[in-house]
Amino acid sequence: MNILVTGGAGFIGSHTVVELVSAGHKPIILDDFSNSNKSVLLGLKNIIGHDVDFIEGNCNDEDTLRKVFKTFKIDGVIHFAAAKAVGESVKKPLKYYELNVGSLIKLIKVMAEFKVTKLVFSSSCTVYGEPDFVPITESTPRKPANSPYGNTKTMGEDILRDTVLAGGNAQFISLRYFNPIGAHESAEIGELPSGVPSNLVPYITQTAIGARESLTLFGDDYDTPDGTNIRDFIHVVDLAKAHLAALEYLNTVPSNFYDVFNIGTGKGYSVMELIKTFESVNDLKLNYKIGPRRTGDTVKIYGDVKKANDVLKWKTEKSLEEALADAWKWEQKLAKK
Ligand code: UD1
């Protein structure tokens, strides 16, 4: 299949491009490099052995989207392109609503014009808010989002659901990601945040390499065994493979279809456990200090992934140790560039 990958130069998008190629599909990247770097294309070429088709552009623009669908015969779409900084979204809500919600609406409209029915959407476990119990299942009602960013994911899911409910040919899946970390084992691609990272693992690797003085752990007084937050950290390559499984599943469903899947490991690790694992796997000491809580952080969340295991026939294969070793290998490789 020819698969349009919006945001294909980003962290999850680039790893998904690799998995698409290795499964025999042809990815076409649409990216405006607003939070990624053109060097990703070289990394992809080094892994895949040839250039990947790509169009530089913003998918919040119908004409750009039409150009892509006219240039390539698209069989399905994976929509990653979005802004994702929780803190920034609180300060600039309109940017997030305009970009994340606007691009999804335009994409669905243009897909319909070109009679493309299959779409896999990047949603997030943030739609669950602070769960009442863990592991959390897909049937658990969502809670009001705790940031405009999170709300764009809830709204995105609703837009997909309502479009399918309205009838017609639309086969949509939302994947609710837990916390993706790690990098490709080749260290050719990985997480490349611009500016100061807001996510945990890039902050850890940048601290370990000396680019940041120390990591601040946001709170150790939560109601968890060691007082730090608990998350479901999933290797980005495992997450990438879930998109392939979702696309393949869409080949088997009715012409009017919508569903949601949790994509995580099913296990929770605390932030402190992650730091300790990073230190032991990579045989180093991390400079970190305990700071105040970060506003809006969920205390404890990890996913029940049985539905994805059973229906998508997908499961994770990589461990937290592998993810943290790969993340460190990638940071070291970046430092040599
Ligand atoms: C958040 C969003 C998630 C979104 C992701 C994208 C929520 C609840 N979750 O994930 O939906 O997809 O961002 O960016 O809004 N931490 C530190 N020090 C740091 C950085 C992080 O201690 O310097 C801690 C945080 O307090 C948190 C954990 O590490 O407990 C993970 O943080 P992060 O990587 O930012 O991801 P989430 O907040 O879980």
C-alpha cells in the first residue's frame, strides 16, 4: 500500500516509516519540519537503503494535501502531524486547536475527495485524564482533558467517530499512545526535540551527555510506592509496529468503521525506576535533583493492551532496558555529528 505519513519526519513518524518499508509498503512523508529536522531523511535512507518520497508542507493546508493526493495514489493515511507540547498548549491554545484540529478536519475532507478511506490517528492516553484504576481499558469513559493539547486529542477522536457515524466509506482507528521512548537500534533515527526537551527521556539523555546540567524530577511526594509518577513507557519501534498492525486490520473491517486501541506495554514504571534503569543499563550516574510537582501531571497511568493484542494481533517485543540503551546510543551518536 502507498501510505501517506503526515509528520513522518518526527519521532514516532520516522520509526513508523521504517516499519512500513520493511513490511513492503511505500510511505510518502508530508512534513513541514516545524518540530523535526531534515537530517531525519538521511537517517531513514541509511536504514532503508534508498530515499523516501517526501513533500515539504503543512498538512493544515487543503491545497498542500490535494497536491499530495494528486501526486501519489494514496491507499491509506497515518496522521502524526501535530503540536505536542503540553505546557505550550496552555499558553497558546489557539495554535493547538487550529493546527491539531484544523489539520485533521482538512485531511478527512481531502481524503473523502480522493476516495481514500483508511486513516490511523495518533491519539494519546491523555484522553483518560487521571484514571480511577490501572491498567486502564478502552471502555473506560474519557475524562476532561487537562490541557488544550490533550483536548485536541479528545476532539480528534470525536471528529473521527462522528464522521464514521454520519455514514459513508470511512475506516478510522485512533491509537491511544502511552509514553514512547527509545530510538531505532541502528541509532540512525531517534527523538530530536528542538530546544529544551519537555519529555523525560530526551531530558535524561541530554543531561547524561552534558548538554544539560541536571534533570529535575518533578515531585517525589505522590501517592505511589516511591513517590514519583508512574507511566507506561513503550519502545518507539514497538509503537511504530502497532500502526502497521492497525493498517492491516483496516483491510479486514467493514467500509464504515471506527475503533480505538490502547498502545502501551501494559506495565507501569515510576520515573525514579526509569532513572535507575537508565543508570544501570548504561553504566553511568545521572545528575538529577528533586523539584516541585509539574502542574497537570497525571499521577499514575498504564494501559490494558489486551484489545490491541487480541484484535490487532500486535504485542510489544522490547524491554524498558532496550529502550533506554537505544535512547542513550542515539544521544551519543548525535553528539558526534
Ligand atoms: C505528556 C502527555 C501526553 C503527551 C506527551 C507528549 C499528559 C498527562 N501527558 O506525557 O499525553 O502525549 O506529554 O509530549 O498530559 N518528568 C520529570 N522531569 C522532566 C520531564 C518529565 O520528572 O524533566 C516526569 C513528569 O513529571 C512525568 C514523567 O516524567 O511524570 C513523564 O513526563 P513526559 O515525558 O513529559 O510525558 P507525560 O507528561 O507523561
